[in-house]
Amino acid sequence: VALESVYVAKNAHSALALGYVRGALLVDLARRGLQPHSYSPATVKQAVTGSGRATKEQVQQMVQRLLRLPQSPGSLDTSDALAVAFCHAQVASSPLLRARAAAAR
């Protein structure tokens, strides 16, 4: 299971809500025996666009191209989720990228 690590929240309420959801998800994954893999936003952006400083719109455009989708994947949240999955697939298939991702944690 691939997750994007949380680094900044716009406000305290959002941070708290996101923390609750993330915690519940991690508990459920543990109960099911699934290993979570977290990637920083910069790592995900780097994997998809080649730049760790890409905008959400650039990530969305590259996700569409990489997955050969006929149209935009929808919301920026949807393209972010697809980008995390794409990043995880790259890391899982490359020993070098796996080592780099582990060192970044």
C-alpha cells in the first residue's frame, strides 16, 4: 500500500482530521498484515515529472501522459493518488530507487 507522507497542513483542523484518517488507515493495514510505504510529495513529483518541485497541474498532466489516458484523470486529488501509485511501482521495480526511498524515510 502506497501513501504520500504528510508534511504540512493548511490549518490545525485539517491536520487533525488528516491525522485521524491516516491513523485509522495504518491500524487497518496492520490488522490485515499489509505493509504501508510512504513517499514524500517531492519524491512522488520527481518520479512522475522529473522535478520534485512540480505543480499539482504538472503532475496531473504527466499522469495523463504516462498512463495514456484520453483525458485528465479528474481532480487534482485523483491525479495525486495515481502519481503515488506510479511512484510506488517505480520504486518496487528498481533496487536503486528502493534504496533511495528507504534512505529518505
